[in-house]
Amino acid sequence: MMKRAALAAFALASASSVQGFVAPSAGRVQNVARPMADTAVAEAPAAGAVASENIRNIAVIAHVDHGKTTLVDALLRQSNVFRDDQQANEAGERVMDNQDQERERGITILAKNLAVMRDGVKINVMDTPGHADFGGEVERVLNMCDGVLLVVDSVEGPKPQTRFVLDKALRQGMKVLVVVNKIDRPAARPDYVVDKVFDLMMELGASDEQIDFTTVFASGLQGISGMDPDSMADDMQPLFEAVKDCIDPPMVDSTEGDNLQCLISNIDYDQFKGKMGIARITNGSVKNGQPVALQQPDGPKKTGRLTSLFVFDNLGKKEVDAASAGEIIMFSGLEDVEIGDTLITNEGGGANAAEPLPPIAVELPTVRMTLGVNKSPLAGREGKFLTSRMIRDRLFKEIDRNVALKVEETDSADKYAVSGRGQLHLTVLIETMRREGFELEVGPPVVIYKTNEETGKEEEPYESVEVRVPEEYSGSVIDMFNTRNGELQDMGLDDSGEGMSVIKYLIPTRGMLGLRSEMLSATRGTAIIDAVFDSYRPKLAGDIQSRDKGSLLAFEDGVVTSFGMENAQDRGKMMVKAGDDVYKNMIVGVHQRPGDLAVNVCKTKALTNMRSATKGITVGITAPIELSLDASVEYLASDEILEVTPSAFRMAKNPEMMGKKGKGKK
């Protein structure tokens, strides 16, 4: 009945609008923005449950580039985290994106914790990535939360990753506080966005309580918020109030020490304290120095004693003597702590200890690449870490905290198969290792197939792709998808009135490999591409065309000369410049036709006393293409490899595969 009443109210209200704002959104806002005292009776805790009224644990989730980190910045700046304006200016923008790659790429890669105090209530905030490749970060962070802030762009509305992260939150029964961000944009359409969020929740099977969500309108950039888009406050106070009123405090069964249950959701490293676990105390309490144990269901106990105990405080942490259920803690003293372990008491040998909690469930990886020792003729000139043992230790250290990553041994002693959620997920790891001083040989990305247990047939991953592109380029985009076996799901004009076409396709993941750079080139950089994993489907027979042009290969080892470049650049676009070192079968350019071609870029001009007939003719040398790591990985064909060093990326034909082809021809 409640659901029917909610739908009837929604249909009735949507027939009228006030001052350009559709009533259902405002109706829901007014309905849920009432004081918590009204709902306290209906949501009274079960008998014996204890609520920590002065704590809220929330995760900020959204699609990429919808303004999560900027919004968290605004919350920080208005919570007296910084001593004065000078300290705030020194911190810069997007304080939470503190890694070099995060600032360079403009995306959040790792989920991070912080805590702010507001009116006597401690709000533990978890900033999460918005890109689909880092969905594993979102999945593990949700275990520490009681509710989520769903940030949605005031123009774009819900996008593919919005659906992914919202589905995860709804399945865990969490309340959702919708924040329509970037409300200051000239083309903002809050009524449309709120209705689209409502439709999405209905589609995902949200409960009546979840559908009756609160909406707050905000601009993280300007630091303003409000319950109505036409009457905004000058600060974030309405958003803080909504968090306190609409997100439930942690509900626990017991705060007794013997009932300690604390699921490890993240790992951190400290150069003085070593490996540290981050977790939320589900039940019980913990004291600094007490004997504890780590255990997974049906697994052995790893015992030890806490040497330090912290809680989050603003952007950092502070040491405490004890913490109880509902709080998010960081602790040290157990070097073998892993994500998915449960921290339980070991006092009295753990005779009265609680049972460990189920470990974090993370979706399986879909793309695999091989990482190994650099064996090229130019190897060992720059890197500090070159051996297979060093590479192996670094990769297995990474999976301690990157739960969506998988590392496996291969038949070769100096190569490792690394699997992740997508190409970006893996290239971020490679770039991190490169900056640390590693030299690597990287194989092309390949998709991970699996066998359906019911049908026995092989299946491959598919992705749901949404492309926003100017109308004049829509034909080129559709052609690219069709040549890669994509299935058209929907197509039309964007409602924003900007003359953009919205094209939605379902396409095999292997068809997406290398598609982004090709599409950006064809649309002159105007395409906005959003892709998220959809499902596993029966594998398509045959290969999917990746690129229609071959490579230009170096004819011999040597140094590139301007004379050699003059002749070679007529054959295609070059990737090297005069003075670069090259070796035989190294890729030095893109051939203008299908198939590979060897060119002599090291050719020198003959020094004779004879005057050449063409001496007066000078040919300009075209500037080479400079490929980034992501573009280099996308370029790789199945028989090519990428050499990664601290200062250069070089591509070449795989010597092992070339040897096989040579034997076959004989």
C-alpha cells in the first residue's frame, strides 16, 4: 500500500510545477526533511540494540566527474578543519585527491577516509572513485557505512556508474541522500534529474523507505546548498542537517568487549608502525594493547596484540585508548592483516570470542595483462628495479589493498598475469610502478573468458557503453561500434538542448579495447564515453577488428637520423625523433596501410665529394606522435609488447611470436 501511495503521490504531483521546478521533487524533499523525531518511533531499534547517536558513517558515491571530491572539499572547508585561509589555500583544491596520478588525471583512484565534527556529531566520510574500473574500492568501502550521499550532476543526471554504485548501496539496505550537485550551472535542470533518480531507484527495486529519499541541492565549487534550488543557503549547513536527520546512526547489538566484530575493509602503511588495518567496529569494543585475533570464516586464527589504536580526525587520525561499536578505527600490531579478515577478541584465549563476519564480496576482474622482466636490447639503462623477484614482490604487495586486482604466476618464471576491472585499472598500476623506478615488459590486454556451469558454453564479458557526441559525428561512432560487433540499445538527442546525440550500445569488452582513442580521434576529441560492465554472454565466434593500420618497424639497431626520418615519414606517422635509440623490430611509427613495414630510420647520408642532384631540395621533418601509457596500451596488437621504463615507452613486435611465425613459414 505504501508503494502504491508513493507512486500515486508522485503521479499527481508531477502534473503541476511551481516556478519551473516539478513538484514531485519538492514534495519528496518536504516529506523527508521532517525532524527525525517523527520517524524515531517507526524505526526504533530492536530490543537490546544500542545506537551511537553522535556518529554518522557515510560514503559519497557518484558517476565520474559529477563533483564528489569537490563537494567533500566544501564540507572540509566549512568544518574548521583548516586553521585559517592561508592553510586552506596551501592545501589547494581537491584536497582528498592527494596522489600525483589523481591530480594529473582529474579522477579519484583510491577511496579515502576523513571525519568532521558538526554540532557535536562526528561524521565519518568516505570519498570513493567514480570510474567503473575502480568499482572494487566502492564495494569494500560500503561495508563501513550506514548510508550514502548519491551525488548527481544537475545537467547530466544519473549515468552508467551511478546505476552501478546505487545498486550496490540499495542491496545493502542503505538509506540514500541524493545531492544534486553543480546547481549553479546555467543549464541545470533539477526537476528532471530528481525524477530520473526516482525512476532509477524504482528500476533497481528499492524499498518504500529508500524511495522516500531526501534531496539536497548544492554547488561544491561555490560551497552552497539548500533544500530548494530557488532558495539556496550561503553555506553547507542544509547538507549537514540532512546528513544528521536522514542517515541513521550506527545500530549495534552489543558493546561488550567479548562481542568484538570488526571487518577489515582497507589497508594502510606507516613507515614507523608498519601495516595498519582500517575497519568499522560492527559490535563490541576494543582497547589499545589488548590481545586480539584475525580470522575469516572456517579459517585459522592469526593472534597478536594491538600496539596502537586510532580514530579518524579531520584529514588525519588521532590515537585513542579505546573505541566502541559504530566507530571507524585504524590499528597496528598485526603485520599479517588482510582485507576481509575479522578482528575479534583473544582475551582468555578467545574462549568467548564472537564469530568472524563474512568477507567482502567483490565482482570478478574482466581484463588481463602480462607484466614481466624487460628483455629489450635497451633494458637496464634507467630503472632501479629490474628482476622478476622485485616485480613479483611489488605485485603481491599491491593485492593486499587492491581487492579487485588478481595476480597469478604463469608458465614463464619472469612473467605474471595481472587481472583487473578494466584497462585503466591496470594502467594506473603500471604507471605507479614506473614512477617507483621499475622497468617492465607489458603484454596487450585480453579479456577473461569463463565457462557457464549450466550450459557448459564459453562466455565473455560485455559492457554497456553510453556516448554523448555532436550530431555530425554520430555516424562515425555508430560505424565503429558496428565493426566491433556492438548491439545498438538506444539512440536519440540529449534533452539538454546542446545538440548532442546520445548513443547506447552493448558491446563485448574485447571490442572496447583500443576503441576510446580511435573514437576520440574520429570525433576530434568531442566524444564523452561512459562504459560499465554489464554481464557475461555467450562468446562471439571469430576475432573482432582492433585497428585497420599496421606498424612501421625499425630495420636495424642504431640511432635515428634525420636523413632516415625524411624517407620513412612518407610511409606513415612516426613515433620517434632524430637521436632516439632503436632496435630491430621496434615500432617506430604507424603504417598508412594494413600490414607491417620495416623502414631504415638509422640510414645515414653517404659522405662523398660528388655533388648530389637533389642537394638543394630540403624536406621538413614532421613532429612525431607522443603516446601516453594508456594510448600505447590501446595501440598494442596481439603480437606486440610494450616496454615501460621510468622515462620512456617503446613498443615492439613480440620476439617469441615472431619466432613461431618464422618456423611456420618454413
